[in-house]
Amino acid sequence: MVVGVSMHISNVSSYAGVAALQGKQHAESTQGADFILDVEEARDPVAAVMAAYDLRAIAPAEIDQLVDELRAAGHPMDENLLMLSSRGAAFRSHLADMVGGVYDPHQRVDLVAQAEDQLALERRFEDPTDSIERFLDFLLAHDQGEAPDAGALQQRLLHESMMRQMIGANPAS
């Protein structure tokens, strides 16, 4: 009976030792909160770029910057990016030059609401809606609401990092 108890204690201490070794192996990759951000960006660089913007309050000048960052992150110049760029300052300023009027490239707009309004208008006139529906889906898939506050984001990442360290999670899984 004593042998069985010592075997059980030995197994528990072995598991604890393995967990401690795994923690040491991954210690350099779990220091601080930055590793979580690196994992997220490696997983989906487009999502990482989109997360930095508030799609419900974004200026056309920022839309141009967003398009450039998405292209740099590897997003193809597809229908969604073309529709996004048509709402940017470069395109809107050309449009204002052609039709006249005052244009402010720093006036914030709600991209999601604009796409929803355009969809409603196209439905009302029985126009094809496939393109705007795909664009709205793209926006909604990346809509984070307000852009994250840097301090709050750092706190969340730090908390997640500490939780991963406590449970001995492998950041690659």
C-alpha cells in the first residue's frame, strides 16, 4: 500500500517537473504581452491591420492609409479593397473636383452605416446587391467597434500572457 502511494506521488511530481520544464522552454516566447500580439498578427495580418481602425468613425484620409496597410499585409486588390479605396480621400477628392463642392478628407464617416445605406438603396431600386453585400460582410467581419485604447489593449494582452504562463499553455497551439 505504501508503494502505491509513493508511486502516485512520484507521478504527480513527474507531471509537475515536466510542466516546469515546458514553461522554461517557452519562457522566452511568453515574456510580456507582446508575444500574444505577435501570434495574432502571424495568424491573420489583415485582421491585425483592421483592428487598429474604428470602421464606424474613420476619416477618408485614414481609409487611404488603411488600404495601403492592407496591401502591405498581403491583402489582394480585390473587390472589397476597391470599394474601400473608393471611400478614401484620394478618390473622394477626384470626385469633388469633378462635381464640385466642399470636401473634407478628415471628416469622420461610419463605413458600416454607409454600406448598409447603400445596400438599402440598391434593394429599393431593385439593383444587384451581391457586391455591396460582400463588402458589408467584409466590414462587419472586421468591425471592432471603437479602436482599442492602447492601455486597455496592453492590459488585456498582459492578462492573457499571465494566464497562459500560469496554465503552461504552448503559444504555438
